[in-house]
Amino acid sequence: MSTTISAKDSLVARITRHRDDLSPTERRLAEFLIDFPGNLPAYTATELATAARVSNAAVTRFFHRLGYESYNDARRQVRLEQKAGSPLMLLSGESHASDTLRAHLELSVQNLSETYGGLSEEMIDRIARAMLAAKRVWFVGFRNNQSFAAYLRWQVFRVIETSILLPVAGETIAEYAVTLNKGDVLIVFALRRSTPASSHLITRAVEAGAQVLCVVDSATENPGPATWLITCQARAAGPLDNHVAVIGLSHFLATRVLELSGREGRRRMAAIEAAHDAFDEEP
């Protein structure tokens, strides 16, 4: 769904794997790179040699030992890792004037504005009504995306008792994939650094007749044939994506689900409040 690099083939993994085999000069270069590997594309081979206090020949030997055909191959791979959203590869070791509270606020507002600008209340209401009419509503997210799926699922669980979060710890996705059927709604969060399983699951759900909402960011590639596709802007000045717009979208959708649930939804919410009292819980 997005450009990814196998963990075992990443620059840091290669350095770690070969650390014991490195000469003292190569080890100095490895230590220089390991702190801020994302800086690599900014250096020419000569500049890297000078900064690490090694020879050009040592740079060439080092990257050949790591399994790269050339220094430029390593630089290209690091750029791909940066595109995939690796926080380590996005750290530069420099303090940026843009990393201020005001700049963070302005970027958050911009992400929200651009995300909401691509939405329509009619589409949100169609999704909310489909969720309320569904036999089951499945919420899915892999890696960091599961936190978004869990947040939205918990918000709408107040009125949709057939809300299911996937994947569950210790379980595989295949058993659930074959359970998806017509009348179900699948909500997939597939922002940066998601896994191919997301697109496979979306395809399987559509083939089974389920309706699918897929939430992505601008870095997501080939999300699958979703019924509804929503792009949330997640730009940030630093190494961590800004997910304000994702939470904002989830909050708005959950609010519409609660509002459109009508009397049946209100009765379930009232029963939950009564249960809070019975269990002496804070609502």
C-alpha cells in the first residue's frame, strides 16, 4: 500500500548485522551513520568521508560490505525509507525554527483545513447510515493505524454493539477475512507504513459484497477498491506525522453516527449510563 523497505534490508539493520565484522575505520563510519542515518542522502561520498574522518576508499568498502552495489544505492534506499515514514530516517540532528508551538499549531490547522476541504457532509452521512444499518462494522488498522481504528470503534460502540476491532492480539486476519459478507461495513485505516494486508482485506471485503471505508494519507499507494476513500493530510515539520486530521475525521464521523442513531441509539446509551452507575464507574 506504500513504498516499504524490508526491516532486515534497512540501512540500520545492515550496519547492525555487520558491526562485528567491521574494521576500526569502518566501525568509525558506522558509528557516525547510526545516530542520524537519515542524513546520508545529503552527503556525497567525499563529504561523508570527510565528516566521518575516513578515506573515500573506506566509504566504498563499507557500503560494499553492507551489500550495496554502490554508495548511491544506499542513498536511494534511505530516501525510500524516509518516504515510507521511518521516524529514525527523518531525524536530522538539527534544531529547526519550524519546530515551535505556533508552527505546529499552524500546520495542524492546515492539515485539518485541507482534509475537511475534501469532505462533504453528504458522504459522511452516507457512511454513518451504512454503519448503523450494517450487520457488523469491522475496524481495522495495522501497525500505528490500529490506534486510529481502536479510537473510532470505541466511540461508535456506544450505539453500534456489533463493532469489531481487528487484528486481535495473537490472532491472524484470515479467519476474519472469510467472515466478511454482504451487509457488513469495513473501515480500514491505512496511513503511511501500513501493510499489504490492508489492501488484500479491502479487496476481499468488496468481493464479498461489503461496503468499505478506507482512510489514507498522501503517502498511501494502491489502497484497494474501497467504496469510500478519504485522504487525511498528515504533514509535519519533524520526523513524526501529524495525525490531528485523522482524529478530527474520526470524531466527526462518530458524532454523526451517534446523532443519526435515533431512539434506538439513545436507548443503548441510556442503558450504558445505567450500567456505569451499577458498576460504580465514572461515565
